[in-house]
Amino acid sequence: MTRPLVVLNVVGLTPALLDHLPRLAALARKGSSAPLTTVLPAVTCSAQATFLTGTPPSDHGIVGNGWYFRGVGDVLLWRQHNALVEGEKVWDAARRERPGYTVANVCWWYAMGADTDFTITPRPIYFADGRKEPDCYTRPAELHDELTGAFGAFPLFTYWGPTASIASSRWIAAAARHLLTTRRPDLTLVYLPHLDYDLQRFGPHGPEAKAAAAQLNDEIAPLLDAAETAGARVMVLSEYGITPVSRPVDINRELRRAGLLEVYTQAGMEYLDPWVSRAFAVADHQVAHVYVRRPEDLRRTREVLASLPGVDEVLDETGKKSAGLDHARSGELVAVAEPDAWFTYYYWLDDARAPDFAPTVEIHRKPGYDPAELFFDPADRLAKPRAGLALARKKLGLRYRMNVIPLDPSVVRGSHGRLPEDPNDAPILLCSDPEALTGAPVAATAIKQLMLDLST
């Protein structure tokens, strides 16, 4: 017999923050808890793929939130097709033993094309005239109008960017409750990103982090109530913990100064040229995949990286294998930042030559992750008014450019990606079942089997 299971992915949750989420703390006291060991890189897409397949990035192939797609010659982040995740997913394993096992994916990544019964994932509308409107993709299709009719359009601009807020997690939690009460899936996967925002903006130990936890607690409470009403067990996990940082590391600029990275110019703007660069990095928080075109450049590239302040280690083939990151999608080298450092994607040497997407929220055009997208430019007193004007143009159906993001990375105060050193900054695993966890650390690769065990 199958018992429903609800898995809450509370991004950024650590033992240090648990006291500020009293509903989750109560669940841990009545149930069970354990430290959760994550994977390298400790980032969303890699961790989630590990949870769902029970294998490391070397097997499932999700080596970061994005990578260099050698076959098309482009850096692509935040792809959505589930076929990118190699290996058997938890729902495939469940259905072998229990035909008819149903699964709801509420905003976990790589949702599109997944063989789940109910799917909800952010998916903007990209109009032919260049406008972008908030929306989501659902399966079955009729679920879209059902959800937007009940809760409004998916609040994309509070899901990421300088206006990111509790509103997106509130919508996601409401959608999950709706599925629990109307569809009763056997497994419900719920992604709650709220802690990610202010912990990256301000760091994990300040009053902003505590306030964010309190806000999220208020949204989690009714979701836990709905799970109890549905007779479901609850598992709570996190992908990583966010730690304080103070040093941005311009890894691509250093490769360019060394003559390894090349750019091309259009309309006075510089663009990364991955086709001919001898080496370049795809920056992803505290980890960077470094793609080296020719073997004869490996030694020189490694020397440049190893001498760069803020780089803790450089993994070669042996290092990648030891870290479970030896997949064909990985860079020839992988750089890991020191604990208080993180990697920028910047490759231009003069901000006047930056591409026009640099000061915007543009997760699909930037060849690396940009946490500065969480901020309005503090040096620009007109950033917020200009954002309001751009929004007004958008509502009138006119084209607009939301160029309000700082090019100064020093505003970022929290990051993740490297393996944690302090257990208080590490991910945590909670379960409503008192016997599910013994307190011994649980590996991320064990989560798939634990989900299967808790569904019986």
C-alpha cells in the first residue's frame, strides 16, 4: 500500500536557521532529523538531479546550473528539459513496483518533459515583439487556468531578480496545497526558494535571514497542515547552505589577461567568443567549469587559475573523478573558490564595453550565474524609477529594457557551491516519521531510496 509523501525542498535551510522556522523545528522534534551531505557543485540543478536519481553528477550529467554545450558552441544555463538528466528517476523506480504511482512536480527543476502526472514550472511568455510576461507551464494543460484562476499568474518577477520576495514561494505553496487536496498524488515535490534571496543579498547570519525564515514559516504552516489532512508523510531537505562571502573572483577576466579568453565586438559591446577561446570559465557561484580547447593549453590554464587569489583548488581529471564530477559535460578543469569567495562571469575589462544584457536580469544570455541580479544598482539613484518606467512601457505593450542591475559584484554577501566546512552551514534533512532518520548523516545519493521507502 502506498502512503502519500510530500517532499519540501527548502532551499538554503541549515541547522543554524531551523530555530527561526518553528513549524519545521516542531516537525523535527516530533519526527526525526539528520545532516544531509550534498554534492559538488552544491547548486540547485546538480543537487536536485542527485536527489531524484540517487547518483552523483558524474552519472546523471547535471554538472551545474548550466555548462558549455560543446555540440552547439554555447553556454546555456537553466535549461528545463528533463531528458538532460541521465538515469532512472524516482518515479520510474516507484512505478516498477507500484503501477499507477502518481507524482506531482511543483517547481523542481528539469520539470518539462518529465514523466510526472502533474507538473508546474515557471515558463514566461516570450512575445514576438520581444516582450516577456510572467506565466507557468503545467501538465495537464487545463491545470494552468485552474491555478491562475485561483491564485493569479505565476509571479515570475518575485521568483528571481531585484524584486524577488516571498510572493513566489507563497504561490508555489498554494499550488502544492491545491494539488494535495484535489489530486492527492502519491509523491509531491515542492520547491520553496525564498531563503535563497536575502541570504545571498545580505548573508546567512544577519537579521534579514531571520526575517526571511519567519516569512517562509508562515507559508509552510498551511502546507504542512494540508499534508497532515491528506495523511501524508513529510520530508524536508535543502540543496545547500549559504555561507558569508566578501570576495568576488573575476575568473574570466584573468583568463583574458593571460591571452586564453577571446571576445568579439558588435555595436561597441564585447561578447564572449567560446568558439575560439583557448580557455574560458562558466561561473556558477563558488564553482567554475573551465573549458580548455586544446590539451596543450591545460598546463598554462591551470597555472593561471592556481595563482588567482580566491581560488582554493583546481580539479583535473583525477580531482573530478574523486569529486564525482567526471562527466563529459564538465570543464577540462574545475575551479573551486575559497570559503569567502565566489566567481563572477564577467569577461570584459571595461564596463563601457559590457554587453547590453549585463545590467539586466537575463539568466539565459549571460554565460554564467550572476547573483547581482538580486539587486537594484545602489550607485544609480534612478534605478528604481527607471524600473517603474520600464514596467509602465511593458503594460502599454511597448518594448522595454530593465537595465537596473549593478556591475559591481561587491554587493553580494552570501554564496554556495563548494562543500560546506561547518555543519551548521550544511544542508539538513527532516522527516515527520520518527523512525525514518537515526541522526547519522545521509548522503544526497540516498534520498531517492529514502523517498521510495517512505512511500510505502
